[in-house]
Amino acid sequence: MTPDLPLTLYIDRACPLCAREVRWLERSADPARLRLVDISAADFDPKGLDRDRAQLRRRLHARSASGAWLTGVDATYWSWRLAGHGRWAAPLGWRPLRPLLLLGYQLFAVLRPHLDWLPHPDGASRCTTGCNVPQKPSKTSVATDDRL
């Protein structure tokens, strides 16, 4: 059953993998069908959602216009379909695969917070006012001694 539109997808642009998926969705999504709300934005306020920011970060959430919540694989399935990516979404709706997909999503949800080391698609533009992304030391900052 198709959710009432527009579907609001609560995304985390601070997550490198999530940011890539959001860019993919933004290229083709009609805002009248799929709205994207960044939960990592400083001005995001979860009041009235019946969910707090921590809950929204633990797994992907989408909310239909009528207030019905979709999470995890279901949120992904409907957001992809509504953005016009039905070909990619189709396997997510196959019943025989559902137990495997749910298990895979649970594993991903546990690992996702630890994937912040991946390159972010926004690169240095995320750090215009200050960056809390761990920086690797450059090769020139490491002192070497050729006499050893």
C-alpha cells in the first residue's frame, strides 16, 4: 500500500553513506512526493514527531502525510520508489528476500555510526566554520631523521 504523499524522509547528512544516497535521491525526487529533512542540521527540531534525534539516527525513518511511520528497509523502499528509482527498489519488496534484508539492515544500523571515517561527498565544504571530522596527519608534519 502506497503511503500518503508527500513522504518525509528523515536523513542524516553528516553520515558519508547517507549523504551519497541523499544526493542520488535529490537528483530525481519531486518534493511534492518526497521531502528530505536533515536531522543533523543545527535548526532541526524533532518536536511533534513522537521521536527524538537519537531514535531518528538509529535507523532510517520516513513519515507519510497521514502520520504513519516507516522505518529501515520500508523507508528505503518507499523513498527510492517515490524518487523514481523503482528498478533499484524492487528487490527490497520481494518477500522471499525480506528476512535477509531486515538482518542486513540491522547490521548496517549497528555499523553506520562507525563509518564516519569514510570520505564525505561534501568534502572540505562541510568544514567552513569548524570541523570535528578527525584529520589524518600529513606526511610533511611527521619529522623524519635520515641518520637512523
